[in-house]
Amino acid sequence: MEKELREIRILEMSEGIAGPYAASLLGDMGASVIKVEKPEGDWGRGVGSGIERTMNPSFAAVNRNKKNLCLDLKQEGARPIIRSLVQRSDVIISNFRRGVMERLGAGYVECQSLNPKIIYCTISGFGQKEGYADLPATDAVIQALSGIMDSIGEDPGLPFRVSFPVIDLFAASLAVQGILLGLISRQQGKGGTRVLEVSLMNAAMALQAVSFTSYLMTGELPRRCGHQNPYFSPGGAFQTQDGQYVTITVINEFQWETFCKAIGCGDLARVEEFKSNRSRLENRKALNEILIPIFLAKTREEWTSILRRADVLCAPINTFADLSGNPALMACLSLLNFNLMGKEERIMGNPIQLDGEYLGLELPPCRKGEHSIAVLQELGYRRDEIEELVKRRILLKG
């Protein structure tokens, strides 16, 4: 597959999730990505517990299709290498707090002076303006500050958090959109000196565009609905005879009548307090008291089959084991295979398809310092110069 960004060079100076994932997505599109990693390693390598491998799943998930250069940026001898990389790059991606890149000699002003066409992308917790800009932020912190946690869970009950880094991953996608916009603009002759800023806080609020806009327009706070859909009734999870769960969503009155017939309760569609979605939301508790015993009368597989035949929006609530055991569902996914220490591993790939093909894997998730020697050779460093950098522990090789 001919990849569109094959002539674009990305310098990634980031760690964790958001920055590395943005760089990987661009690498999937053909860009040549160099990840600069500190000697102690990207903190993303230590995420999770009970993992005794050189590369944990969290790191592998967001660090494919890139080369790894391990540098001690605190040493002055690393700065000429960074300057050389900046001069030959099209895009820089960082996700450090305000001031860190400047201390490393890779702030925007310095990079722009070295390469006027550079597209400089920062991903941070709160942006670069005064106020919260100097505070540390993680996906969990932003879930709390943005109201996401307050809107998830049972009412009454403890607030819940989304268990995976949803804000980090969405911020990465937004950063890629901004970078592509910058590249198109540069291609159109509008200049390349562009600072792109994506904050986790803005990403979190964009994810909540519907509910936050509703609050801004009405002043009404969103209510926690647990597993129930806040906008539709019936809408949510129901336990089945075998102890499993199925979720359903009824979005209009035609579907309501169809649903009632499918569950063998045609008369329910004519009950006054359930005739419209608004009235069903107002009387959700009473409606659920009717539906709960009905769903307990059959297994999850039986209900899924019945409801799908009636074209009712429904799905079994799967575990990852259920998903991976379903060949038809797995065939929908972009899955990539790579070899790690003699063992075949799989990771989730880029979900974009071009001409019927997923964007593939050119480079497997990178080991720390795996490409240090090769990158410096590409920059024109002699063997003796590289050996001296290794000896001084400015450069670490894999």
C-alpha cells in the first residue's frame, strides 16, 4: 500500500499515551517517526502490574511504526543531536508540561529558528496559558476535573471513571487532525510555522459535547443513569436467564411498537405513560420493573436472536474473551501481529481502511534504544563519534 505521509518526518518527544499514540497514528500513515526516549524509559513502559516482559501491553499499544532513539537530554552533548533532528523534521510532537521543552533546548522558538517550516504540536493537560498550565495532569485527573466522573455511575452512589485512557486517546486523534491540517496548509504555500495545541481538558469537553452543551443551554446538570441510556427508554442493560446481560436501545415510537411485539407484550405499546420516549424516560422505573422479569425468562443468546430478527437495536454485553471468541467480530478489527522475544503477539492497529486495506505494521513496538545507532548514522555521525556518545552515556543503544 502506498502511504500518503511517506515523505514526512516526525520527531516525537513524548511519553505515556497521548503523544506516543499520535506519533504512531502518523507512522501508520507512512510518516518516518523517531521517538526520543530518556534513559530511565518512557513511564508508559511501567503501566500495569504483574508484567515481567521488556515491553508491556500499554506501551506496545501506542508505540508501533517508529524508531527509538535513547538519549540523556539532560546532558549538553545530546543537544546537537536534537538540533540535527529538528532541522530535518517536518513535525515535532511533545506532551510535557509548559517549560520542559524549553529546558531541553527544544522549545518552539529554538526549533522554529532551526527549521522555519516546522509544525510544532504540543499536547498538555490544560494548554499553555496561565492558571492550570503548570499543574500535572493525567487522564484520571482530567476525568475528574471535566465532569466525566461525576456523570458516570449510579444515582445515588460513588462517581465512576472510564477504565481506559479515553481522553488521552481522543486527544491523540485530535492532535493528528491538527498536524494533517498544518501539513495541508504548508503544502498550499501558507507557511509551516504553526504551533498546534491540544489540551486534555479540551479533549474531555469535546467528548462531552452533547451533555455539556445541554447544560450550557438549559442549566440542568446531567443525571447519573448507571447502565441506562440517559436519552432513551427503554435503553440499557438487562440481565438474562443465564446470568448474562443484553443491552437494548429504542429510539422512536415505531421501534417501541416493534420492541413490544418482539418481547410478546404488544399491549404495552398502547399504555399511556409509555407512549412517547419522553413519557418513558419520566416513567423509566415503572417500565423497567415490567421489563426485568421478561428478560430473565430467556437466555442472552435467545434474546439477542429474537430482538435482531425484529430489527431492534440490541447487543450482548461482551467481555474481551467473548469478543475474541467471535470470529465474525474479530474479522471486523484491524489486528497486527509481531514477534516479541520469539513469541507471536497481537496488538490493535489503526482502524482506518484505504481501498479495503488497513494501515499495516512496518515497525513493531520499539524497544528502548533499539534504533539509536541507526538514527545517528542517518544523521551522518561517524562510528567513533557514536562510540564516544555511548561511552559518555549520552546515547544508549538497545
